Amino acid sequence: MIKKLEGMPSGVIGFEASGKLSAEDYRDTVLPALVEAAQAGEVRFLIVVRDFGGMSGGALWQDLKVGVEHLRAWKRIALVTDIEWMTHVTSLFGWMTPGETRTFPVDKRDAAVTWVSG
């Protein structure tokens, strides 16, 4: 499940994800906001992940496709999670992601919002 976070600063798109992410969740909730931001010029993206049950192949494909189609629009991505393996994977492979990427623990969510909006 993915839900849009309200009250984000101007220019920041925020979501909270939990459980298993499906292609429909991604397509119906995340994709329209990302495409709109990319068409406006830049993407500043905050994602909060408290628990993770996996991602369907369709959701992964949609994610990769949007990243590549709007490569130059990505400015900052903040991953807010206490899931250790996600933090490690982001540290190892964040350089492959368009734009700047940083991880923050859940209790530092406000710092993540400040950073991603800067």
C-alpha cells in the first residue's frame, strides 16, 4: 500500500509505503505525481518505509521506467526508514540513482523533509 503524504513543502512529493507494493499502487498513486513533477522541471521525492513486504515486478518496472524517462528531472530523493538492508542498499547503489539520494531514520523525518526540499 502507498499513500500520499500531505503537508509537504512546495516542490516536494511525499509518500508512505507499507506491505507489498503492487503495480496498481504505484501506477495509481505515485506515477501521476512523479510525471507531473518531472514535467514541471524537477522531482524532489520523499518516501517513508516503515515495513516492506516486497514489490511486484510490475511496480519495479514502472519505477525504473519513470526514472529513465525523466532522468534529468530528479534532484533529490530522501528515503526515511529504519529497515537496515534498505539503508545499506541505498548506500551501495545510490550513485546509480538520478539526482542526490540520502537515507534518514524514521525519527529524523523532519530532517529528511528539510534536506529534500533544499
